[in-house]
Amino acid sequence: MSTAKKDYKRVTVKSLIDMKANGEKISMLTGYDYTMAKIIDGAGVDVILVGDSASNVMAGHETTLPITLDQMIYHASSVIRAIDRALVVVDLPFGSYQSDPKEALRSAIRIMKESGAHAVKMEGGKEIKESIKRILHAGIPVMGHLGLTPQSIYKFGTYTVRAREEAEAAKLKEDAKMLEKIGCFALVLEKVPADLAKEVAESLTIPVIGIGAGNGVDGQVLVTHDMLGMTHEFNPRFLRRYLDLHTEMTTAFQEYVKDVKALRFPSEDEQY
């Protein structure tokens, strides 16, 4: 059961650990631009993830793989200028950390220095352990990410639920423990069975934030454009749409077109 919400004037990595200890659930949404981030932050969302999902929702790519480090820094800088309270975590994009721990550190330093972000997020377990350790040793907070890891989509070949099989579930639990041990401050679990996610969350002292991982974890994250209904082709079970902005925006644009063509806009009161 969640306890009363504490008023954090500024959310930090320590705040998230305190929230878990106090039984307060963590809210997290994606943000890629100044205007949207300003609204998200003002609404009291705890964490804004500048996700590599910008590759999909902002640039129209099929996967997260094409987005570059420079583009992630651009999006992160836009978000940072908007926020007063939320913790801003930035995805290290595909290719910026997997092959070489030194390259991983250079990538993380660029994000922190050039955008002003507060932490980075990395997909994977023991395969990227040395890269994570190198970044942590430089004093940069790292959020882990296990389960469905979209940057590995061509390895998996599908976006289906991960860790249903005993061997993969055992590896996920082992990787989660490892990420906590080496110093990650939090962990995202994506599209894993709810019972497994709950078990992992209860076994760790760091917060576990789920997306398609049930309600037994310490917080939830969604892609903002999905939960607002701006995208409408994507319909996974875990997605709750809080608005239908696709329909509302389409209607508004159509009304604007009609008003312009019928000379109803601008009116006498809307000109100088």
C-alpha cells in the first residue's frame, strides 16, 4: 500500500530511493521537447525520461536504433530548459556504449555536460557491466533497463513479452541484482510477467519502474504521446490512454481549415 505523497521540491536519485523506502509509487513519462516537458513537470510527474523512443514518435523511424547521440542531446537540452522539479534521465542511444566502456563514458559525459541532464539510462545486464561501471565511477547516475530492450529488437525479432521461460527469468533476476550491486540507482523493467517483476522489485532496495510489468513494482512509465492518444496505431495491453488527442487535434485542424477557407478566421476581433 502506498503512503502519503511527500512534497519533493526537486526530485533527485536519492528521492526515488526514499520513495521506494516510504512506499510511495514513482511516476515517470517521456519528454522530448520544451513545451511538453513544461506541462509534464508542472503536473508533478517525478521523472521525465528523454527516451530514444523519440526516434519513433518524433522522427517516425520504425525502431529506436537510428537516433544519434547528438539528437538525444538536442532533445535532452530542450527538456532541461523546461523543468523545475522532475528528475531528467536520458537514454544513451544504440551504438554509443555497447562496444567500448571508454566510448560509453565519453557518450555519457557529453549528455551530462551538453544537456545538463541528471542521469542516463542504459539497456542490458552483464553484457554492458564494464560500461556501466566506467560511467558510475565518473560520478554519473545510471538507471538500468531489463526485459524487453528495444535497442536489441533485431536480436529478439519481436516486441513480445520477455522472460517467460525459466532460463531467461533467472538471467533477468541475476542481472537486476548485479545492476543494484554495481551502483545503479533504479531499474526499468519492460514487458515482463507481473509476478516476475514483483519478485525483482521486492528483492532490490533500488526502485523498479515498470512498463508492461504489472503493479507490483515501485513505479510506472509510459510514452507520453501514447498515453495522450496522439499515437493511435500502437495498442499494447499495458497502455492506458488518458486522452484521445488524435481525434481532438484532427477535429481542431479540420475546423481551422474550414474557417480559413470560409473567411471566418480571422474575425474582426482577431486583426489589427
